[in-house]
Amino acid sequence: MGRAAVLLVLLLQLRPLAGSQQLPAKCDAAAVGAGWAGVYYAFRLASEGVKVCIFEQSQRPGGRTYSQRLQAGKRQEPFVLDVGAYRFSPDMHLPGDLILDVLQLPVACYEPDCPPAFEDFPKPFHFNYTQPLVRIIDAEGMPAGYVSAIEGLLEKVKEAGGQLFLGAKLTDLTPLPSGASKLTFGDEGSVEVGQVLLNFPRSSLLSLPTLRNSTPERTIKMEECVKFDVPKKFFTQDFPLGESLTKAYAFYEDAWWHTKLDKTEGQFPENAFLPVKTSSGIPIGIHFNDGPVRCAQPGQDCRGFLEVFYSPANETFYQDLRPSPMEPLGKLQEDEDTAGLLKRLHSAVMEALKPLFDAKGLEQPEDAPSMLVVGVWDRKGDGYTAPTKVYYSTDPTTPGGPDPLEKACGVPGLTDEEYRNSLLTPVPKNTNILVANNDWKAQSVESMFGDWAEESLLMAERGLRLQGFKRPDWLDEDYYKEKVEPFAAPGW
């Protein structure tokens, strides 16, 4: 049985809440939220023989990892788009060792010339990893989707007797005198669990009333803290921070960036995260090698997706295609495009790229894309949000002056260590309730690492250490000693 068939069987075996189906009365352990940290925590416990339940409010696993499998073009060929998280560096041993060693999934460099990650990351940020950024591929060498790894871990949880409940929205968590917790799922009922990890972003965690009442007010202030300092010394250009972090992909029957421009790598403008402002108001920032493309031969008979935007810049053109905050994925096909949005997008793309066509003396293609796919991750409200972190700066060029963590969050004396420990275990002296998510990261804005899935996974692994679980044999020992042991001493 092929991998796709195995995954289909797995998904059919998962247990969405519907009709008369009942939640279990008890679970030895639980992960709430089937993103990277939740599924990883369940996988680690299942590997230790613990019967674990995973509860996910939506009808899909992955969280901010959202791989959309679709058919596109006149040939209705298969493509996979990652409208959320999508790549990693192998020296991020979490998730690298999971993907490469445990699941043994094939990968390819994200950039064709395989530069080290610290060179690939756009300025002004810098990334503290030396190996290239890679993404998961299939047997054809096409992007397979980052969620493939999460699905692979779910297979292993299922094989070990674990259960995944889709459509299970947690509405409260009550710590019990026994050290266990009661999880309440609205009208669906409640489940008693011995230990639990909440793979929750900021708004979801703060919405649990009893847990909030059990959390010290000082910790609540940390949980509410969101900051993104922009020191002028570091940000030499205006850095846009709009209402969402959005990705957009346009499908062209003729992938002219391959067949005409011979642009199969690189960005336009030089940092596509700071997009071109076109006369129509549609921002364009292109990464030529990001979207999947199929060619009969290199540069011949090519069709596929072009990433036309990936930025937090203020805009509404792409954002308005999102169905709701609870569904970040939006799609527009030509037979549905009564407002002519695809033609407007094509005009904006051609306007932005006119210098490239002029430099080659080429006429610009006239045909608009036949599909537009977006992933819109809210930065302001509820639903599926982009990570909302604490990026502070003590640089004197920061607007308002140096902004250390305690000032940024309005918590006197706050240190990175207190922030990290308080957010991992929000109920004092209770390591049976853990929190892990990329939202819970505080660091200097001048240095960026531990982003994407890595920080969620490190929080989960540190929590497991607090609960008495040792380093798994497959996880790099030096990495564990550096990234886990100093931050999670059992019995703290």
C-alpha cells in the first residue's frame, strides 16, 4: 500500500465528533491541539507506552502547518501547496531528526543552490543555522507538504493505541486536587486526564476561564504580552506590520518564469517580504522557486504555481479571499471569478516584473492565472493566527528608547528565564499541565532562531523532561544538552 493510501486509511480511522459519539471519560494523557507540539507530545508518550488522546477543534491536523493537496490546470495534475509552515534546517534537530531519522522522509533544498540557512534568510533578520533550509518532497521530487511529517507521527500514535478526536473544541481546563485535570469540551462533555499539553496560541489559551483563574496574574501579563520592536539601526527600511501574515500562489498554464524569463530561483524584489507596491494597490513579492512547477523538460512545457506574495504588509486583496478567521485557506478559480480578480492580479504581477521582461527584450504574457490560493494568518484577533511573539530590543534607536523584556511586557524584573518557565507550566508547581506553541517565545529582535516548529517542539520536549522522560535515542545528544537540559531540570 502506497503512502497516500496509508494516510487515507488513517484519516478514515480518526474520530471526528459527530452525532452520538462520546468522548472518553478518562485518558492517561492528552494533547489538545494537533499542531506540531501536540502531535509530537502524543508521539513521545505513545513511544513510552502511554495511552494518549489528541483533541483537535478543527477537522484537520496540522494547525499552522497547512498543506493543501489539489488538482490544478487543464491537465488536472496533482500539486501540494504549503500555505502555512513549510521548511526547516536539519540542524534544527527538532523537527529535523524526526523528519530525517524517525520518519525517513525525503527532502530537497528549498533554494536550488543550497545556501546555509543564515545566508538564505532575508535581511534584516539573521538565522542561526548553518545547514540549508529544506522541504519534504515526494517520489517525483515535488513538494509533498510539511504536514506529511505530522501525519507520519499520527500514524505511529495510532499504531500504539492512541486516539485523535477531531471537532473537539476545548472550552475550559480545571486543575484537580489529585494533580489530574478536567478538560471540558462544551456540550460534548468532559474528560479527566493525568497530564496534558496545550498546543494553544495566545487567544485560545487566554480563553480558558478556570485555567486563567488558576494562573498567577504576573503570568497572565506575560501571556497577554505581544511586542515587535523595530529599532532604526536594525530596520533600515519601513517594516510593514499589517493585520495578517499572508501567502498567495497563482497558477499559470504556462509557467513563464521558467519558459521565458528563465527565473527558477531568487526573489523579486530582492527581499520579497517587502513587496512592490503596484498602481492597482495589489502588493507583489515573488519567490520564483517556492511554488511547485511541472515541466516536460527543464524550461519546456511548464505549468505550476508562482508565489506572488508572502508578507505581513497591509493589504486586503488577498486577505479578503479568506472564508473566515477559523479557515485561513482561500481559493479562487477562473470560473468563479466574476469580479475579474485574476486579471487584476496578473496586471499587477506584470507591472512589478516589467524590468525583468524589458531587460530580456521580451513581451509580457497576456494570459491571467487560472487559480489563486491564499493562506491568511491573522495577527490581531481570534481563529488561526500568525505567531504573535515578544520581539524586544535594548538598542537605543528603538522608537521610545531601549525596550528590555520587563519594559516590553510591563512586568517588573521579568527575565527570559522567568518568561520561558512561566509559560511552559502556567499553574505553579504543576508540571502535569504544559503549554507549547510558537506564540510563547520572547527574544531580542536582533537575533532570530527557534522560530517555526522548533520552539514548539523544544517546549514540548522540555515539558517531557519535567515529567520525567529522558532524551529519545534518535534525538541529537549535543542538541538536547544545549537546548533542553539547561531549561528543564526535573524537580524545579
